[in-house]
Amino acid sequence: MRIISVIFMLVGFTWIYSCSSEKVAERVYQTKNVVVIVIDGPRYTESWGQSGRPNVRYMDSVLAPSGCTHSYFYNQGETWTTNGHTALTTGEYQAINNTGGEYPKNPGIFQHYIKKHPEEKDLVWLITSKDKLEVLSDCKDSKWKGKFIASTDCGINGLGTGYRHDSITFQRVMYALEVRKPKVLFINFREPDFSGHKGDWNAYIRGIQQTDSMVHEIWKYIEHDPAYKGKTTMFVTNDHGRHSNGVSDGYISHGCTCEGCKRIHLWSFGPDFKQGVLLNQPAELIDVNTTIGELLQLHTLKSNGRVLTELFN
């Protein structure tokens, strides 16, 4: 009996060890770098949802065949700029001050990645046209506050200095890709939100078209640079839409729960993803965070989203 008991104990310990080993084992993906581009505030009806898609022609004819497009993608939190970006970086919808006067409650992708890879601290970058988005580099959690901070290039000269033109941000992004070679890069373009708030319809439409072109140029560079080609995943989305036609202020503003404000878009490209696929599964902003966590094996992320398994090969 004693011999049989010992055998059962050994088998049990072996099974427990095997399970725990599987739990900590990391999946191996081809993705080694992640780029997230946020086009600030286009309404779905003037971007992917428009007949013929004239304002996103690069996305439609060049980029979409290279990746996946979610046609039912939503911001299910508050539809403001800082709130949408916080959902992307932390995986949690938060009622956060939209002026840049408050840090997210929890750490985002940048801090989790730098904690895991401290030797790559200088390869994590936040480059944004809107200065207020510099708050995404830190958080209020006392265990993380002031630690594992990404390199930032936001607005004219950092938090509180004002917005800058997207052409400048584009130049800074291209310089970072060519010289700094970031492994995690998060980008914000202020258009078309900036022109929408000014009530300039023509500039709003040009803003969508111009950001579409800049996204195309960034992807072209990634696809030809040996440091990135075949090992970089890029997500392109927006933080919110704009009021639906018929809602007060129409395209000029946003911030409510109407379809126009909540319905956005997501394009996903990468070596681990399918190509040329239009996806009808409902998805939302926080899912991007969870999916990045899966690709980069950031097991400490506290995201409330789901891994977008439908993207993967």
C-alpha cells in the first residue's frame, strides 16, 4: 500500500508541475514590434462606412488586402479623446479628465513592457500631436507611478504646451522609425478631430484623407525596413467618432452614446494575422490592449478586453 501511495504522489506532483509549466510558458509569435496609430475623431460615415471609401483610399485599396478590418468596432466607454486613448493603452474604460489634468488609474502597455524589458527602455515611444496625451506614459497607481516611463514627444513641447500640426508629428514618427527603432510605438494624429471642432467640413474631410496617406507611408516604411519587416504588427484605429446626423452639433462635436460617437474602425496588420479579411465579429477599443498583451506576452496587464483571436492565422 505504501508503494502504491508513493507512486500516486509522484504522478500527482508530475501532473502539477506539468500544468504550472504550461501556465508560465510563453507563446512564440513572429511579432517583435508593435505600432499603434490613432486617427483622432473621424466619423464612420466619412471613413470606412462611406460608399466607395473615397477618404480612406489607401486603407481600402492598399492596406486592407494586407490585413484584417473590423467593420463592427466600438468605443464602449466615454467618447472623448483622452478616455479613448486610455482605453487603448490600459485596457480599461475610465472616466478621466479630458484636458490632460489627470493620469490613468492603472499602468498602460508602456510601463508593463519596460518593466519586463528594462534593457529596452529607450525603445518605447509615445509620439502625439496632442500634448495632453503625454499623461498616457504614467499612472496614479502608487506601485507604478513615476516608474518604467516611456520616451515621449507630445504636442509642441510636452504636456501643457498645446497641439502641433500632424505634419510635424509625421516627421517625428519617421525619424523615430529610421533612427531610434522603437519596439513599441504609439502615435496620435490630431486630425480630423481638430478641424471638426472648428466646424470646417472641408478641412475635416482633408484631415481624414491626409491621415490615411500618412498611415500608408508609415506602413510602407515598416514593410521595407529590415528591422521591422516580417516582425511588426500595426493597429490603426480612432478614439471616438462624432455625433450622428440629427444630433445637435452634428459632426462638429462628440462625447455622447450615439452611434456616430461610438462606432469607429480597426485595421490590423502583422505577421501573425490573416490577410485580406473583413471581420464581422463585434469588437471594442479595450480588445486592442489585450491583443497586444498576447502578442508581446505581457502577462501582468490588467485589461478588461478580449484577445481578438479572429485576427490570428
